[in-house]
Amino acid sequence: MSANAGRVQDTRFKPVQSGNPAGKAKGTRHRATRAVEALLDGDAEKLTRKAIEMALAGDTAAMRLCLDRLAPPRRDRPVPFTFPKLDTVADAKTAAAAVLEAVAEGELTPGEAADLSKLLSDFTRVVEVADLERRLVVLEQARPR
């Protein structure tokens, strides 16, 4: 008989505790990725050349593949918009109006305007918190001891 016969062992993982608390080492590649890289080792250049030849011959799937690798879609880009000077919450109101006007005139997309509005909202929150802190300090200093 084994040493722990008759006892029930709890072999389940505990909540918020992985089997390896240290986690994977940075840069560790997935097993499947390593297997694919091993298969392609030495042939990647030939496969790339073949995909380009197929694209040049008119294969639309190969064209898409090549173009996606050469010029992937941009995820983020600078927005051609200049905010008015921002110092107070009232300045943020003026800037928000400028953003809406830019959308109405077609200078900004609604998505770009949403991103800029988020920045304005964050700015307003920072100004409000700083103002509350300043007012609290003044009240605490004025309080009799």
C-alpha cells in the first residue's frame, strides 16, 4: 500500500495560485510557435519568395498576405488637431467645442474625436482633483487648532 492510502488528496489548483508562481520567463515562446519555426528553418526565404511570386501572378490571398506583412494596418497615428491652451476646466470646455467643430467640418473622424475627448476628460479630472487638494489644504490651514 502507498504511504497516503486511505487519505483523500486535494490536487486541485488553489485560487490565485498557479502551478508555477514565478510564471513563464520573459521571451519564452509557445511550444507550437517553436515547432513551426523548426519546420520553417531554412525554408522561410523560399516560402516568402513563392508567396510573392503567387501574389504577382494574381493570387489575391497571397497578395493580401504579402501586403499585410509589408504594410500592416496602423493601430495608432498622430491626429492633425491642435488643442487650444489648456489650463482650467473652462479651457477644456472650449477645447471640446473645437473638437466637435473639427468633426463637423470633416477634419477629424468621430473615432479620433472620441480619443481626444477622453484626453480632455482626463485633463478635467486632473484639474478638478488638484483644485480640491488646494482647497482642502487652505481649509486645513485655516482650521483652529
